[in-house]
Amino acid sequence: SPRCYYCNGPILDKVVTALDRTWHPEHFFCAQCGAFFGPEGFHEKDGKAYCRKDYFDMFAPKCGGCARAILENYISALNTLWHPECFVCRECFTPFVNGSFFEHDGQPYCEVHYHERRGSPEYFKNG
């Protein structure tokens, strides 16, 4: 009979076949949190199975704005990745018109707050 990859015991009843191995159903769970996999299944990394949350927390790229995992769409700018909704002026949180932004200390700013951050007095003379 097949043996369980987790406990090495013989599998006499139900069997889970995953990651090219066999498991007792009660021994196939997230390698990080120990939760059993729901309908969404599991994600594999380096031969281990993870629940969706832990997989993305541990291995997905993190957003430069909110530091949470990026799961789908992203913007690549300033040498990092961003959720589209997080790539906004770091001061007023306004999205950038036509995607044009100004960089200061590695963060994106709208034109007004960029000049404010840089303390460019000439910008405000006629304002």
C-alpha cells in the first residue's frame, strides 16, 4: 500500500495524491499554518503545499504603497511594484494624470507636493 509522505504510515483507506506524493487526507495541510485546504485548493512552492493566504503572504511581491501582497494587476515604477490603487501621490493620495508623477526619496508625488517636499520656493512665487 502507498505510504503517507507526512507520517510515513501506510495508507489503507482514502488517499490524497498531490505534489507527486501520497498523503493521508488528515495529513495534507498548509505547511505554514496547518489549515486544511478549502475549495480554493493549495499553492505549491519548493515541494510544499500552502493555503492561498500564506502562499501570497510569504512569496508574492509586496506593494510599495501598502506593503501587502500583489495578487493580480500591478504598476511597475520606482524599482518596485504597486497595486494600481496604491500608486498615488503619497501626500494627497490623488491618482496621477496621464501616469506622470514626480519622485522624491523613492516615493511618487504629484507636482504640487513634489515641489513642496523639495522646498522649491520659486514654484510658489506666483501662486
